[in-house]
Amino acid sequence: MSDRQPIYLDYSATTPVDPRVAEVMIPYLCEHYGNPASRSHPYGWTAEKAVENAREEVAKLVGADPREIVWTSGATESNNLAIKGAANFYASTKGKHIITIATEHKAVIDAVRELERQGFTATYLEPEPNGLVDLAKFKAAIQPDTVLASVMMVNNEIGVIQDITAIGNICREAGVIFHVDAAQATGKVVIDLENLPVDLMSFSAHKTYGPKGIGALYVRRKPRIRIEAQMHGGGHERGMRSGTLATHQCVGMGEAFRLARLEMAAENERIRMLRDRLLAGLQGIEETYVNGDLEHRIPHNLNISFNYVEGESLIMAVKGIAVSSGSACTSASLEPSYVLRALGRSDELAHSSIRFSIGRFTTKEDVDYTIDLMKSKIEKLIELSPLWEMFKDGIDISKVEWAAH
Amino acid sequence: MSAYLDHNSTTALKTEVLEAMLPFMVHQHGNATSQHSFGRTARAAVEHAREQVAAAVGAYANQIVFTASGTEANNFAMRGICSHLEPAQILTSSIEHPCVSRPALAMQTCGYKAHNIKVDSNCDINMTHLQKLLAAPTNLVSVMLANNETGVIQDITEIAEMARAHKAFMHTDAVQALGKIPVDFFALNVHAMTISSHKIGGPLGAGALVLDKRIDIQPLLYGGGQERGLRSGTENVAAIVGFGAACELAVSNLTAFDVHAENLRQHLEIGLGKLNAVIFGHHGLRIPNTSFFAFKNLDGETLVTALDKAGFAVASGSACSSDSGEPSHVLLAMGVDEDLAKGAVRVSFGMTNTLDQVQHFLKALEHEVARLRNLTAMAA
């Protein structure tokens, strides 16, 4: 048992590259190795054509015009470019206040924090206990000098889907630039930018079966949104983002997004069945809490807290599956997830949470194995827990006054 | 006969590099920040690559910050170092790649002053001018180790000494030097140095900034806190692994590359001499693979197009500016006449080029030059 690879249930951290995607990438690593900016020979033209085809595929998945797609090195760069780029461009005309949500990805939160150091002010709106943004509270957070709002479409830890249309309409009415981090949404949620009131949207390839190291930023053309470039150089991407494009990676993202467009409807149904099976199986365990709204949620995600189980021993116990105990980007620290804390979960419940994220290559057998593993491990762990014993004895632990030591 | 003679723009991935990358393109797909075994495998691969990259430039692994490109590393160095300092002047040479000169210009809105250091007619930094500029308070001096167009190598150690004597930080863009000449971070005596993967047979999509650990630098990208908080964003594991493998190969092949490329260039330039070409920057030290030349009264764009039809991929300046139709800023900085500069052609060799290709190229060149001269004569 210890020799086999763990079952991968961490698709929200990164997905494997679909073999079909890898296959179309490799020729651009080997024979078609031109620099897409080289204009004097066919090596460059071939590369440029491939990059533009891929741009079209990215645009198609999200209902955008290819001219609205700017390549970046990933969603982190897209988020930084959108937030710093738009805030800096519009600060003098619109103001220097930014609204974001406390449960955003670090790339958004930390980009906003950097702007605060530069003299901007920010509101980090707390979501409701189910992870969703209250529209009235959002509207109330808008100030006369609010320049930009940034709200993620799908949360990376709990998978809840925000009402982007409603939030976007509020922003439109108030003249606030609206950025959406959709890194976790592509291939899972239908995105139609032609009809969504969104000005800027971040994408990543490696969460949607494409390669790491490539992402994109959607920048609306009508009405035209302007951003200040964060990287200067050869003037690639119409001056918004300089740097030689990695042809094979653009091609990989294009193919990954093409496959997502063709297959997402059927795939999401299959994944939903697997997730529901997992949920039903795990709900057989006493004292489990699902984190985040179950209805407004992508089918791929299940985030569950196991009460009375100590977080670290939980992770050690479930080595047969590769899961995350919080966002991949913060899991190196032992701090409880800031996302779960923002939902009002206690430190204990936040610590004992596991994010199961299901994807294209997950099987029914994987799910059944996971249910059995969790059941047997949790049973052993709670037997070790003195808190569990107290709970079973009918003691309300929240009312216990612990002696200082 | 056809040949790719544009290796300074980008060069083909080496087979060994592809082999190193392949497992990380599909099966070893973990996020290097994840704690499970998929993540740990990815992390180990990234750290191994970091050792390989560090070894190639004589640095320690913890001095390497991976980026997505040379452009990003240059922007990171320029902005990151200066943002901690009281705005003064930033000095860049007049032959820098735009991803060094443009960030300096963009930073003028934040109160910094950008100034160009002049070069002489051979593309060498004018040290007297640098000395004069350094009299004013200076945040940063950035001079490239080898120029992408002429291939001319600067005396970075000397320039760094001058910068340091005036309490300025020193950055060098070594993107075109790595893999072509020995590059030693400590010998160069700089605070920061940019390198890139795809110029040395690694994949596009990876670069690095080599840093003196004692300096404060502010990140360009904020987020998950990867690269010790200096560069957030999920690590591009496959590209980083490829970069590492390419670095190791580049260093072990350095002597062979030098001998091979220098030999090809000698043959090329003897031929160019016979055709009365003007070769730019050839009086001094150059990386061995690069030759930048022009013919008087001959349009370079037309020549490059004709050469392409004959099967030879060359550049008419740097790839990034080759669509602008403007004469090379490097040649203008060297004081080359604008008309002559407009006709410039760059040949840059790689290990896969052969003497036979050079001879065929020269023949095609001779033919095209004669044809175009005839046309020009007829038009006149």
C-alpha cells in the first residue's frame, strides 16, 4: 500500500496536463522553436501563428474577443497586473479606494496590500458564513473614491461561486472598475464575457489541465479599460505586458481551454456525481461540517472540517490521498486557513479541514477508497481525542473554562 | 540548403533538456508548494534545478530567484532595487535591451531620473562618460554583459567597481552571455544579474535573477509567497527543470561552443570582408557566435527577406524591435549612419550550424547583394 502513488484529489492546487495538451505542446518545444516576435523568418511566423490561434481558443471559452486577451505567466501575474495596473491608471480620475473580499486568493489580497503601502485605502469585505458576498453589504462598501473592486468567481478553498453578474452591475452603476479572478472557474463554470459586466478577468492554465507558467488577463475593449503595464520591454502584448512569449505554453493553454469548452458540460456532470458520492460517504462520519455553500458551488470541490480531530495528525493519517488542508499556496504554514476563519469557523474547525478537489482523471474507485480511508482514520483519531470523550459525555466544550498552564 | 542563423533570438531546445522536462510535463504534475508527495517531488525538482543554475554562474542556490523570463527578471531588478531607495538617477547604457531601458524610463513617473551611458563606435561603454554621470547621486547602474545585436562584451567588473565607489547598485543583463562565455557572478562583482533559459537551449518561460543576498529587493509580483516571498506564483516546474538542465549542459559545452562558433564566424567574416560589408563592433571582445553587419546603400529589410526566401533565417536587428522598421538603437548609439544602420543584418550561430551552411549562406548573400545592387543601380 505504501508503495503506490497516493490518489490525487488536489485538482484545485494544480491539475495534471491533459496528455492531449502535452501532445500539441511538444512540437513547439522541438521543431517549431522560433521566437514569436521574430518577424524576419518563418520560424517566428509559425510561432506567432500558433500563439494567435491559442489566444483565440482562450477567448472562445470565455466569450471574449481575442484582442481582449493578454498573455501572462499565470494568474498571480494576471491579478497583479489587473489590480495594480488599473488602480494606478485610474487613481487620479476615480480615486484611491479598493474593495475586495477577505477570502480572495493571496495574489489579490497581497497586491491590494501593496497598493495600500503606496497610499491607497482598502476594504476587505467579510463574506457570509456560507462564503458568499452579501450584495447589500457590497454596495454599502462602495465609496465616492472607490476605483476598483476585485471579487473571485470561484473560491479556491471552498469552491463557492459568487454572483458576478449582480456584483458587476453594482460596480457598473457606481462607475467602479471590476476585476474578477477566474483562475478556479474556467472549465467549471460557464463564463460569457460578452454579457458579464466585468472589466478585467484573470485566468490560469494549470488549473484547467494546461501547463504551469502561463495565464491570461482579459481586458475589456468596449467600454475600453486601460491598465498601466507592470513590466516594460519589447512592447509585446500591445505594450501591456512585455516579455518573449513561451510559444509551447500558449499553445498548451489554448488547447486546454479548447478541450474545456468542448467537454465541460459532460465532465462537470460526471464530477458532480463523484463529489456527491464522496459527500454522502463522508457524512456518515459524526461531527463533520461542510465549509461553504453547497448549492452555489463548483461540483469539483468538497471542503470538510472533521470536529475533534487534531489537524496535523489528520494530514499525517491520510497519506494515501493527496489533498490540501487549506490553499496550496499557504499550506506550508500551520496557520489555520484565513478563508475558513473569514467564514467564522473556529481555529479548531479550520485546522481540521480538508479540501478534496476532484477532476478529470478521478474515478469512482478513487472516491470509494477515499471514503473508506477517511472513515477508518477519523475513527482512530477521535478515539485518541479527549475532547471527543467530553463531547460524548454531553459536555458543551465551548463553555468549558480551561485552567491556565 | 536552409539554416537557422538566429540563435540570439531563441535557440532550439536541446534533446537532453526535453528529456529532463518530459516527466514534469505530464506525470509529475504536483504544485511545488503542496505538502503531499506530488508536491514534494515537484519541490525537489525545482531545488535541483536551482543548484544547477547557481553552479552555472558560480553562485549559491539561495541567490537564485526564478522568474518567467529575462524581461521579468530585468524589470524585477530595476524596480525592486530602486523602490527601497530615495529616488535619484538610474543609469543604463544606450545599448541595453528595451526591458532594461524602458523600466528605467517608466520609473521617471515615480521621481527617478533615467540617463543613458554613451558607448563608443565599437559598442564599448564610454568610461569617461560613466564617470561623469556618476558624479550625481545614483541608485542603480545597469549595463549588459554581452550585447544581443553586436555581441560586444562589456567590462562589467570595472563598471561595477565604479558604481560601487559611488554607492550605486550594479545590475547586469547576462542573458546573451550565458552559455557563450564564462559568467561568474562573484567575479563580475554585481548586486544582481539576469539570465534566461531559452537563449541557452532551455525552454521559453523561465528566467532568473541572481542576487547578492545582502541587498533589499521588493517583489514585482505579490501572492502565495513563492521564491522566499520575492516572486509569487505557482512554480513552472517543467520550465525550471529544463532551465536547470540547459545550464548544466551550457557550462559543460562552453569550450566546444566557443571553438565551434568562433570558427564559423571567422569563415563568415572573411567572406563578408570580400563583399565589402561593414562589421559592427568587431574591434573588441565579442561573444563568439554573433556577427552584425551591413552593406552600404543596400536595404537590410529587403536583404533579410531575400535571404529568408533562400532558406536562411537571420535577424534585421533584435527580434523585439524587428517589426518597428526603426534602425537599431544600438547602431545609432555607436554613431553608425542611419542609412547604413537600416541595412543591418545579424547572424548568430548555434552548435547545430555547420561550415557548409556558412559557405552556402555566403554564396546566397553574394548573389542577393549583387542582385540588389543591380536593382538599385537601375533605379538610379
